[in-house]
Amino acid sequence: MQRYWSEAKQLVRLASPILVAQVAQVAMNFVDTVMAGQVSAVDLAAVSVASSFWLPVILLVQGIIMALTPIVSQLNGARKRDQVRPAVQQGFWLALIVTPLAMVALYYSPLALQLMDVEPVMAAKTTGYLHAILWGLPAFVMFQVLRNFSEGLSHTMPTMVIGFVGLAVNIPANYIFIHGHFGMPKLGGVGCGVATAIVLWAMLLAMILYVKLSRHFTEIRLFSQLARPNGSRIWRLFRLGFPIAMAIFCEVTLFAVVALMLAPFGAETVASHQIALNFSSLVFMLPLSIGVGVTIRVGHSIGEGQPHHARVAARTGLLLGVSVAAFTAAVTVLLREQISSIYTDDLQVIALASTLLFFAAIYQISDSVQVVAAAALRGYKDTQAIFYVTIVAYWGLGLPTGMILGLTDWLVPRMGPQGFWIGFIVGLTSAALMLGARLRYIYGRFATPEACTTLSRSQ
């Protein structure tokens, strides 16, 4: 028990700055949602629909870059810090390859609105938001490279500090571009996209300064002796990161596709869905932050050749995640109406959002288990399994269940948005069970120091 208690303190130390940074990120989304909602329900709905395009794209790119965290943490654990700089610099080259592709995809993504029965005004605002925010995508990707570099070295404080920088810039930028102050045009919900692009560049510049000036990174000399692109190393990094990206993409698109399917139900339904999703995303930051700490601790233990320590880190993370989720689920159920009223004063939207928040409370424990288990598997570099589980759980089980219950009368009378949220519960619970089983298998596969050494060399 002493080992688990000690590991819990290590995880809390690593996860706390990540949590604060994630809360700052979600707070920016919260500010966007509230400030857009103050303009009109249409502006709020446009931001929601635009997020359904924006989030999958950026998280797909972010997932690819996340391969750097276990690589850097294992190198750090193995005392091979001289190999960190070339590994991270290949991450920069990979970022330069994937960013233009992501920008093109995001620019043309509003064409999908023509295939749907979306109100013309909402479609125009959604398109304007996406075309504004895409200019912040290069900054976002480069920031993620530096973030994963820092976290892989067990320095999570920069992520927290930069998160506050972003929040500090976001609020006044929203105020200026949404309402048209200081000579700027009054853009409404589109102004949230302009503000977010500015925020992303501010965060990148702040992170570059932090890495260059902090004594923690002096030994690495990240920006000296820039390495040329190495095709084989970039490819290995991509092969490790792509399954992570696709797993995140599949999970996010489960929510994003539902938002698009709910668009024909009207602005009130979409706004209710956005409120419930926004708050549940805020709560999700708790187990997600624990998961980041688990990836770092598992990777570091593998690099040290300590398989037992890696198992302790994973199990401790799961226990922490479940404990936190049980608490947040109870709070969500008890205060769901009050939570909904923070976002809007529309009684119809509050009533539906409160119902959806009840479903969100149900899946929080499963969500916590699946995100921490996936994080532990990333620490072991077992990313293919995460992808396969996600495909089956979210697209094979969760989304079909939601479509059947929400759009058809096959099993019960059409439930609308409530049916889709039951689908979320099915998908997340299935993922938790399968990822937990895979993690138990990995414990046995990497149970010796020799196996850990072999794994840490597979860069």
C-alpha cells in the first residue's frame, strides 16, 4: 500500500498542473459558449456545429503528436536525455507535414452543411467561424510538440502557465470581436473563431519563451543544431501516433456526428446538447489529467526497466480516476438544473440540457476507466489496441445504438437527443471493459526488465 500511496502522490503532482491547464482550456470553450449565447441561440448553435468540425481535426493532429510523450518519458527514464532533442525535432518535421493537410480539410469541411438541412443563417455563421479559426491551427500543432516534449520530461507546470496565458487573451479577444469594439467589426459567433486563432498564436509564443528560458530544459538545447528530416524516424513516430489520433478521432466524432444529426431538430436542441457536452467535457478534464500523469509515469518506469512500478502507476491511476468520477457524477445529478441555467435563461433549453446531464453523469465512471486505461497503454506504446477498441466501442456499438434509439421507432418510440446519449453510455462502457482487459494482458507481456528494455529501444 505504501507504494500505491507514494505513486498516488506522484500522479497528483504531475496531474494537478495538467488539470488546471485543461480547465483553462475548457474555460475558454465555456467563455465562447456563454458569450455566443448572449448574442443569440443561433450564434450559440453555430459555435456548437463548428466545434463538431474543428475538434475532430485538431484532436486528430494532436493525437499524432502525442506519440512524443511516451518516447520522451522512456528516454528520460533510461537516462538517454541526449536522444530527446533529435526525437522532438523529428516531431516538428512531422507537424509541418500534417498541418497543411489539416488546414485544407478544415477549410472545406463546411461543404458538408450543404448536405444537411441546416438553417442558412446558422450555416453562414458556422462557415465564418471555421474559416477564421483555421489560421490558428499551425500554432496549435507546434504548441503540442513543445507540450509533449515538456510533459515527457515530467515537467507539467509549463502547460498550466500557458493555459492561463490563453485564457487571459481569450476573454478580451472575444469581447472585441464578438461585439465589435475598438474599431473591429461586430462578428457575433464568428468572432469566437477569430479570438481563438489569436489565442493559439499567443500560447505558442509563450511556450517557446518558456522552453528557451527555463533551466529545466537547458541541458536539452532543443532549438540548437536543428536536425534534418529523417524519413524513417518520422515514419516510426507517425506509426506510433496515428493509432492514438484515430482513437481520439473516433471518440470525438461520436459526439460530433451526433451534434450534426441533431441540427435538424432546431437551435434549441443543438444548444441543449452543447451545454451538456460542454459541462461533461469540463468534468472529463479530471480523469484526462490523471491519464496524462499515468502515461508519463508508466513510460518513465518502462525506461528504467521497472515493470512492477509501471503496473503500480497504471493501477493507481485507475483507482484515482474512478474515485473522482464517482464524486463528479453525484454532483452532476444533484445540480444539473443549476448547471444548465449558467449557460442560458431559455427554460426549454434548460429543461432538455438537465435531462442530458443526467445521462452524462451515468457514463462518467466508464469514461474515467477508459481514458486512464488508454493512457497507461500509451505509456507501454501499445497504441494499435486503443484504436481497434475505439472503432468497435464507439462506431460499432455506441453510435448505432444512439441512431436506433434517437432516430427510429424500431425498439422504442423515437427518443431524439436522449437516445443518442444512451448510445454514449453504451460506447464508453464497452471501451472501458475492453481497454481494461487489454491492459491486464500487457502487464504480463512486459513483466520483466528485459522486456521493458526492448520496448524502450523501439523509438
